[in-house]
Amino acid sequence: MQKVTPFLWFDDQAEQAAAFYTSVFDRSKIVDVMRYTDAGPGERGSVMSVTFELDGQTFIALNGGPNPQFAFSPAISFFIHCRTQEEVDTLWEKLGEGGDRLQCGWLRDKFGVTWQVVPTVLGDMLRDEDGMRAARVMRAMMQMCKLDIAQLRRAYDGEGA
């Protein structure tokens, strides 16, 4: 059992969200569905929480009921390390469907959860000892919604600068 598990509060969409997320990521599954009993506070038999795994990472989703104090915010997001542009494109499209595409590889899905879909090569480019290269990459990234590895590489190499 992992020591720290992300716990997501949904009004009443925990089961739908878990099903959606497990359909997006490989090596993912629903692990457990817990239902409310007579003890409440939810209706007996309705879903209280869903434990699920995304590529081996365990999450718990709760149907906690509507509470405006507990809305999702980009202050917490899930960072996805992508090896290829194909992976960036696929995850960007699937997670972004019905949501909002934000800047610099960030998006908010249809449930309000924020994700960062980021090619792993970006970190290497931004850590380059040549500050000019890193700065060009940063400027290019700031102009993008979905991150494009080829455009980032061109900025890194100084093409079009």
C-alpha cells in the first residue's frame, strides 16, 4: 500500500470520474467501490467512494456532496510525464474532452480536475546550463496550450529565434 494517496472530493461523480480516468490511462483499474449504508450520510446503496489506480498510482474519489468550499482548483494538479508527442497528443485530447485547455500544457477536465500533460524532454531543456537555450524554450512554452516537442526543440536549437 502506498503511504500517500490523492483523495478527490466530487459532488456525486466519483464513479463516473474513476471510470473515465481508468479508460484514459494504460495499466489502470477500479480497485474498490464503497457504498453508503444506513449510517449515511448518503442514500443507502449509493456510491460513497471509489478506489482506483492510474498506471499503478492509487487514488480515492469521494462522493462528498456539493460543497462550494471544496471545489477543484489549479493550485493542485496532476503532472503527467510523457515520453513522446503521440502520448502528449492522446492524453491531451482524452483528458481535455469536455473540459478547458489552458496554457503551458495544463488543462482542466470535464470534472474540474487539473492536469499537466508534459513531455519529459521539456525538463531537460529548461535545466540546460546554457541560459539562452532554456530561456528560448521557456518563451516558446509560454505561447503554447498543448506542448509541442518539435516546436520546443526548434526553440532550444535557436531556429527561428
